[in-house]
Amino acid sequence: MMETTVTMQQFNQAIIDTFYMIGVSLLIGSLIGIPVGILLVVTRPGGILENRIIFKVLNPIVNMIRSLPFIILLVAIVPFTRLIVHTSIGTTAAIVPLVVYIAPFIARLVENSILEVNDGIIEAAKSMGATPLQTIWHFLLPESLGSLVLSLTTALINLLSATAMAGVVGGGGIGDLAINYGYQRFDSFIMLVTVIVLIILVQLMQTIGNRLASKARHQR
Amino acid sequence: MIVFEDISKIYTRKGIQSKALENINLHVNTGDIFGVIGFSGAGKSTLIRLINYLEQPTSGKVYIEGTDLGTYGKKELRSVRKQIGMIFQHFNLLESKTIFQNVAIPLILEKKGKDEIKQRVAELLKFVGLSEKAESYPKELSGGQKQRIGIARALATNPSILLCDEATSALDPKTTDSILELLKRINREYNITILMVTHEMSIIQKVCNRVAVMENGRIIEQGDVLEVFGNPQHDSTKSFVRMILSDQLPEGVRQQTEADLGSYACVIPFDQQKTNVLINELIKKFNISVNLLFASMNEIQGQTIGYVTLKLSGDQESVDQAAVYVKNHIGDVQEVHAG
């Protein structure tokens, strides 16, 4: 039971790979997803920067990408991945589909978070003569910060589960370890360890996310 | 001065048009506390939002200090809005920011210096009596305190006009009174023109000098509060007056009167000078007795207004003559019919 063919070094590398993939994907995904989410809010009909064209273009694109399961997306966009990082295998190559997967997801979550902000706040901003940018920066973002943090936490956990499939393109990570060793080579010990590690990671992420969100909302 | 000229506002949703405002003409003088009263759906919220152009009229013009707001571009409109403060029924404070930051926001938008902001916010918090709450968050405050912060925020940019959208409707009567006192003080000390919309008659009665009564998107009566409510013309206006002043006899008094045949009873509007004179004359001229059955009174603008119910009794002929005399001298006589 305690026997395993996986070395400690392999295991550590897997953890590092996972963190590398989810960290970079979350960062780039947020850099794309948050502005898109904001645009979806402000350009929608009745929004503070109402713009039919931008909204009608962005909205279906987000839906389109979101309708693909990650495993399909991963293989479907291989040519695109090659174009961006000049390779289609390895950890870095896995980041491209992870970003393409998570950015629209973040955009949708951010959109929902900001839409939760009371219309009265926007009206107050307008009545003070705030510009649209000031309205976003001084009113919408601070008021939805708690909810945004929770959204990013959800995105992060989603990324963690997506990285398990990154093994398909040789992405590595703990998910890959579980499939290649735990499942394919009947190594139940490493299977158990990865399951425990994944559970702990998700718990940790959610707990930290909740704490940060409460802090943003000034709850004690 | 705020002037509305032939304002109409039509909303079109899914091809169906609905008129929110129709042929609105309105003058608000500098220094007025102008009340707009109406039941929900009368169009008062739309009307108040025309003044800072949060709503644009479908036709007609809004003039502020002589300039038509419709001629302004977006940028100019934003600077006009900084001269018009607004407070709301649900306060609309930023829950994520401290009280200090909430009051500072209009100044931050104007990119004022840190020291200047600090000084001005401290001044404003002192004015509304909440200096010690600077570092608290809105959710730690009561409704009345939140509205005081809303007021402080609205005053930050030294506006010349303050718009109050049902500003006390979410507050209890005592807190409402303290907010109304604060508004009066703002009007007096800073000579800020205040325009408030409400569905509560007592608010108009307590603070406003001028009033417009709205119904179905139209202004049905407007003028000095005392004139409009002292002599209401429309049913809607009358029903508002009834909120603070009953012109109806309580059932008990009515039954008593009806049982009492051979006399004449009527409800007349009370007038500080005329009513006394009338009673004296009735007694002297017709040699009858005049009893006061019931009275409902209140004060508007320092003037007593109300309704009194008189009962005239004596011999039938004199009572009949006296009744005719009353009807000839008082415009608005409501007879209480016996039997």
C-alpha cells in the first residue's frame, strides 16, 4: 500500500507545475476576463457606456467558448497554442488553453458580481457628475470587491480541476500524476495522496477566498 | 431659479408608449423649499431627475439659472450636476467605504488635494453632527445617520440646489423630523434651494413654502403651500390635506347631529379672523345659539388652517335665515344633513 514508483522529486515537480499553471492562467485570465466582464456590464442596454456593437460581439463570444468542455477546448485549439507558444506540448503549452478556458469564465463571474451592485449607487455616481471611468473605479469595483474575490476563488478552483486534464498535452501537475501513475499503473498510494492534496488545496483556496471577501466587505 | 417649460416625458418599451409626464410647467425660485407631492406612479421621481438631467425630457425644456440643460454636452452636464446635490430614499452610500470616504467621494471625483478634502469632510461631518463616525462603515449607522451622511455628501461640492427623492420615506417619524430640521437649516444658512418629492403631506406641511401636486404625470395644482392646501381644488389635493386635516365629521358626532332635528349643522373652513366674526354675527343678527360640534386644525407656514363644524339652533325660521347667511358668506359650506 505504501509502495510507490513516484519519487519525491516527481511529486514536488507536479505540485510546482500545478501552481505554475493555475497561477499564470489565473493572472492572464483575469487580465483579460475582468475588463471583458466590466465591458459586458457597462455596454449592455441601459449601461453607463451603452454600446450595442461591443455588447453584441462580446456576449456571444463569451458564451461560445464557455460552451466547450475543457478537454475539447484543449485539443481543438492546438494550432492556436502552437502559434502563441511555438509548441503544443508541455506545461507552458497547457497554459494557453487554460487561459482561453478561464478568461470567459472570469468575465461572466465578474459581470454577475458587478451587476449585483445596486442601481442606486450608479445613480448616485451620475448625480455627482462622475465620468463612466470614475463610476467604474470609485463605485462599481469597490462595491463589488467582496463578490469579485469570491468569483476569482471559484475561477481558481475551476482552474485546478482543469489542470488535471492538462496531462493530455503533457502539461504535468498533480492531476497528471494521479492519471498516469495512480490510474494507469495501479499506484493506489499516489492516487490517495493526490486526492488528499487536491482536497486540501481546494479547502485552502476557498477559506482564503472567503476571508479576503469578508475583509473586502468589512465583516467581522 | 429652476424653470420647467412644457415638459413631457414618454417612455417607449417594446413599442408601447407610456406617458410619465405631461405638459409640466414649473417655477422654483432661489431659496425655495419646494415640495412635489403625489401618490406613487404620479411621476414625481421622473420630475426631480429632470433637474439634474438623469432623465431627459421627450419634449420641452429645463432651465437652470436661465440656461437650457438640453444645450449642454456630456461634459458640461457633469459639471452642472456638481452644482446640484441629491439625496435618496435608500441613501445609496458606498457600503465598502468608510463614512469619511463616502463624504469625500464628490471631492475625489473633482481631484481635490488631500488636505483640502480632509478639512472639508471634517467640516461637513461636524455640520451634520456625526464627526465621531468618520471611521465607521455605513452598515454601523442607523437610517437617520445614513441620511445625514447622504446630506453631507450631497453638500460636499457646495451645490446651489439640493434634490431630495423621498429622503425621509424610509425613516421613522422622529428621525424624519430631525432630518427635516437639518434640511431647513441648510436652506437657511447656505441659501440652498431645496426641491423634495414625497407622498407624505406632513413633510410638505412642516418645511415647504411652495408645493406642486401631481397626478398621472400632470401637475394639478401648484403655488404657496398655504394657498394650495388652504383651499384645495382637486380631489387628489383634498385627499392629501385630509392626511393632516380632516374635513369629515367623525361618525359619533355625525350621529349625534342627525338625531338632533330642528337645527342646522355645517362644516366650514376655519379662518383666523372671519370665523369668529361670523359666529358673533350669527348670534347677534338671528338671535340663535351657535355651538361648536367639532374642529380639526393644523398649522401650515405659521398659519392655522382647519375645519369647524357649527350647529345652529333656535326657532326654525331664524335658523333657516342664518343658514342662508352662512352659505352666502362662506364659499365652501358642507351641510350636515339631519335624518
